[in-house]
Amino acid sequence: MIPRTRRPPDGAGPSGSSSFTGPQLALLASGFFVNVINFSVYPYIAVLLRDRMDLGMEQVGIVLGVATFVQFAGGLPGAALAERIGLQRCLLASMVVQTLGSLGFLLGGTWPLVTVAALYLRSAASALYSPSVRSYMLWGADERERPRLVSASFASGNVGIALGPVLGALFIGAPGGLFVTMTVLHLAMTMGHALLPRDRSEERETVEPLRRALRGLAVLPFLVTALTLYLHMHFYQYLSSYAEGRVPTMFYGVAMMGYSLALSVLQPLLAERVERMRYTHAMILGFAGLAVGTAAFTGGSEIAIAVGVLAIGAGNSVLFLKNTLEALAHTKRSPAVTFGHQRLAEGTGAFLSGILGGALYQVFESDGRLPGFWWAVATQCVLLPAIVLFAARGRRGAAPETVGAP
């Protein structure tokens, strides 16, 4: 959703300015704190579920698969809702739900099933938050500003993701204090989001009904984004369990911090170069990084895990940014809906990773050959992108780049 007049919120500078508006700075800070809170728990959620509920990894994979599907795929109805009620209201609603989720994690120590409910609440909150905050960042900006604003939004979030796992590593043995802090921070952020300038209804474009939410979908970016998240979530959901007993928990937290810092540094530096890069070249570079990184995990040592995490960080720095820019470039839909499309793709990939990846992990763990799990993922990093490119070339000329376009 973007205003028809392309007028930025109060306090905004002219389009094309290299500075940030007041609301943009507030949302950059918000993206940082939201991810500090979320990722102080998320990398360890598999361990938390095992400890509180005594689940097997296959069951953990199903819980995580459903949660990530809600979190990412829910971005599409979340974007449609943002177009109807406004970005600021969606951001505020997301903060309220995130606060309830943090409270649920706190109560889950007494009632373990509440932990799963809290996980799903936080996933639903992210579905509302992500397309709204990214669309709000682009409010009033022209197309030349998109790479800078998108990369800045990613960078602020990734710094938060970097600090979250280290904070979580300090409290994972006794997380009650962490969950109290999370709840208080979410309450404060809810009050802050209530003060954001509200987009007025007369400035909104005429919006499509929800049944046409997929109209204008950029097909290839959708497929590549789904594949990116499918492979990425093997790393993000299962490395904590693999690393447990092999490396110290604090080392794992620092390694995950290094991953996110790599993204936060590389994406702004590479933004213009990635925008000019051919999509095929970006895919080759990005998925090569994922293949090298997951193969490195088979070593199981501190050095092997550190090398793998940094390689995946370099690959995802290219893939995440290029997928978003390609989606924006190949659809006429609003940024909010485009980000919703991308979140649906991310949810599809994350869901498959949770279901298939958890089952695959269980097979290799049961056979006592857990490093083989990472060889299987690395092989997919090589083969699956080639299949997607081959399929895309086969349909080129036979169908347009978008589906359901007017």
C-alpha cells in the first residue's frame, strides 16, 4: 500500500534524499529491537521444545514447519489487511500480538503447551509486521531509493538478529528472566508504534479483494525465494541441535551473531551491485555460498561451523536482496502486496524445510550419521536451483513474468 499522491509521512524529506525520515529511523530502530527479541529465542526453539515437551526432532520439525508457514505465508493476508486498515494500524496490531506471545513464552515454563501457542502468536504477529514495516519504509520514496531503503531495513533487522542469539545463549538454561524482559520491551514498543503517523484512508489506492491477492505475482522471484528459504531454514532450524554437545552454546550464539552481522554489513555495501547483477548470476553466487556453508558443517568443529555460517551469510546477502528487488521490479502491485507475495514464498519454503528437513534430520540422527544430513542439504543447494532455472527457461516466451496480471 502506497499513497496515491506518493507523499511521505510527516517529517519526511524529498524523494531521492540520502537521509532517513523520522518515521523511517523509528522503524529501523523497531526492526532492530523486534529481531533482538525474536532471535534471542528462535535459534534455540528446537532445544526449548525438546526440553519442555520432550518431543522428537521429527515432531519438532512439524511444529516449526507450521509456525514458519504462518509467519511467512501469513504475510500475504497481512499485506491485504494493511491495504484496508492502514500500515500504522497493522504495525500496532502486530506489537500487541507480539506482547501476548512473549507473555506466553513466560507462562510456558509452567504449562508447556502454551510455549507452542506463544510460538504461533509470534508467527502471526510477524505476518502482520513484515510487509507493513517494509512498505512503510518505501512510503514517499522513488524507485531509485528502493535499494538503499530495502538494504537499510534488512541491515537494521540483521543487526538485531546478530545480537539475539548471543543474548539467548546467556539465558537458555533459565529463560524466565529473558521472557520477562521480552514482555516489557514489547509493551514499550507497542506504545511507540501508537505514535507513528497514520496513513489516511483518502490517500490509499483502490485495493484488490483478497481473492485476487496473487494477481501480479512475479513468478521467478517467488520460486527462487521459496527455494532460498527452504534451504536456509535447514541451517537456521537444525544447526542448534547439531551443534549441541559439539561446540559450546556461547560459541554457537557468537557464530550466529557473525552470520547476521555479515548480512548487515554486506547487503548495504552490495546493494547497487546486486541490483545491476543478472538474476542468474546472483543465484549462482548465492546458492554456491549455501552449498559451501552446509558442506562445511559436516566437520562439526568450531572452525567448520564458523566457516559454514559465514559462507551462508555471504550467499544469503546476495539472494535475499536480489529476490526482493526482482519481485518489486516485475510486478505492478503495491510494495505491501509484493512483500506479501515474497512472504508467502518464504512461508512455503520454510514449511517444507520444517516438514521434510525435520524428517531427514531424524533419519540421519537415528542412524548415527548426522553429518550426512548436511551433505544431503549441500547436494540440494546445487541441484534444486539448476532445476528451477531450467524450468524458468522452458516457460520463457510461453508465459509472462507475472501471473494474473491485468
